[in-house]
Amino acid sequence: MSKAQNIFDNQDFFDGYKKLRDNRYSANDLEEKPALFSLSPDLRGKDVLDLGCGYGENCAEFKARGAASVLGVDISQKMLAVATAAHPDIEFICADMSDLSFLNRKFDVVFSSLALHYIDDFRALVRGVYSLLNAGGYFIFSQEHPLTTAPIGGAGWTKDSDGNVLHYNLTDYACCGKRITRWIVDGVEKYHRTFSEIVNTLVDAGFTVEKMLEPAPTQETIERDKSWEKDLHKPNFLLVKAMKRYE
Ligand SMILES: C[S@@+](CC[C@H](N)C(=O)[O-])C[C@H]1O[C@@H](n2cnc3c(N)ncnc32)[C@H](O)[C@@H]1O
């Protein structure tokens, strides 16, 4: 297994990412989080695992929604330092989620928000999550949209001479694998997978895919800032809700 990159412990990246997330009009807050929570089952009394939990904000929300226990896992000590300071009542473990064999307990719901595109071996991760879930449990995740991760040279747009977006530059869609991009800093490693690879991997592991979402900006968001209109050409995020039916 290749060693996972831990880019969130790079100080420049960490600072730049914090700036993005401090913006109350971030794509996370406007598009991703509402979609993620719309997929959540009733969490009251449930044991919840959050893979790539970052600052632990989602963990706190799972607890507020009545989860019996919440465990957050993240590879980044810097992200977890923020998480533990903000949410001392929640359990966090610093670990690479590429290998989940260190977890020897079961969960009712496994969430992962915007972390799976950093994982090389998606098949191993999905199998690992499947074995951690109780029957009837859910795996709910968001990731960068496959149309975003596709271009080997990084996501780009074609604009007219006035700078208006005409269309997204989709390339390399069928070429799955590692992408080394500039996002905040150079050399950020992400992994591109097609829709069919994502869905088939879940189905092969035994999951039933119940719902997929590709959130678009609301009219209100576009009216406030026209630059969001480009997300009508290409969504930023893909979200999946999958169920483990049988033990
Ligand atoms: C974009 S942030 C999202 C944080 C949080 N889930 C949220 O939505 O606010 C991605 C997180 O995934 C973590 N991550 C990336 N690769 C990981 C790995 N191999 N194992 C565990 N965590 C990982 C990063 O450290 C980072 O905290």
C-alpha cells in the first residue's frame, strides 16, 4: 500500500485551507454540508464514525443530533489539534484511514466528508468500511466531483473575452488514478475515479446505493455572487448514501 500524503500538516496548506473555511460563503457551507446532512438517517442512539474528520465540526453535529458515540479519525495532527480543542467531549484518533484494521468496534453510520479523493485504494477503503458497519448501517460520503478530479492538468474553464465562463474544460475522464495538482500549494495528491468505478466498487463490496447528490448553487447564492453560476455547468461535489443490508 502506498503511503498516504498528509498535506493538511503542511503549514502553508493548513493556513490557506483555514482561510477558505473561515469564509462563510465557502462551497463547503453553501453546497456540501447541507447535502451531506440531508442524507443523514436519524442518528439518535447510533454509533458514528467520521473518516477524515478535520476540525471535527461534523462530529459535533452528529453528537448534537443524538448519536450515542462519535469517533473522528484524521491523518493530520494539526487538524485534530483544532478538533480536540473545540470539541473536548468527542473522541478523535490520529490515523491513516487507508487501513481501517486498527478499529475493532462496529458502527451504525460511517460518514466521510471531502476526504475520499485523497485515498489511493478506494476498493480497500470501501471493504474496510463495509466490515466496520452493522447490518442496516450506512456509509455516507462526499468527495470532489469526478468531473473536477478528471483533468490531469487541473480543473479549468473556457471564458469569453469579458471573462465570462463559457464551459468547463473536461479532459482525461477515463484515465483513473493519481492527480498531482496545485490547490493552495503545489504537489497536492488526489485520486480520480469515474462514476462507474465509484458505484461499482460500492456494489461489489455488498452495498446498496440508495441516493446520490450533486449539489448545485441556489438561486439566492447566484444572485449574491454571479461567479457561482459556473457550478451549473459542473458540480463541485458528489455525495453518496449506501447501505449495508446484511451481515
Ligand atoms: C477537506 S478536509 C475535510 C474535513 C472535514 N471532513 C470537513 O468536511 O470539514 C479533508 C480531511 O481529510 C483528512 N485526510 C486526508 N487523507 C487522509 C487519510 N489518508 N486518512 C485520514 N484522514 C485523511 C485531512 O487531513 C483533512 O482533515
